[in-house]
Amino acid sequence: MISLLAWATWALVTFEIGARLLPTPDTRVNVGELLRTLGFAATPGLIQVLGVLPGAMTPVFVLAALWTLAATVVAVRQALDYTSTARALAVCSLGWVLSLVVAAVLGLMFGPTLSGF
């Protein structure tokens, strides 16, 4: 549930950055289009199930993360009608950082406290 919420938050932040802050004259996108392409881009994460194999956890997780990042940049470039991969990478990076900030704030607000020491 938390993973789905984190993905949806990141997708919404990416939409706002790409469609409103860094659009190009050719950018024509709606939320549904971006969600579809980002959903397909997230599918390489399914190989993380292979992380249960002894000694495979770290390589599998690194491979899944890099593959997902590459697919996400392509998805953002296509969905937002960008002609520059650098712009798509900037949108993805900025969206990722902002989503981490939101997750950290929510974690601090609603997470467990460590005052029992």
C-alpha cells in the first residue's frame, strides 16, 4: 500500500513539474497518459522478487532500480512530448527528490517515535 501511494505521489509530482513548470511548446499531456506510461516504466521492479535468492538481493535491486529509472525517463519524454532526454531526466530527478522530501515529512509526522530511550 505504501509503495503504491509513494508511486502515485511521485507520478503526480512528476506531472506537475513536467506539464506546468518545465513544459515545451509541444507538451500536450493529461494525468492518465502520464500514469499509464509511468505504470509501464515501473514494471522492471517486478524482478525484485528474485532478490530472495541467496546473494542476489543487492545485484537484483540495483538492476531493477537502474532499469526502472531508464524506462521512466523514456516514459516521461514520450508522455510529455519532449524532444530532449536531458529535460526528461531533469523532470524525473526533480520529481524524485521532491517525493523523497514529502515521504520524509510524512514519516516524521506519522512515523513511530524514538522517545522510549
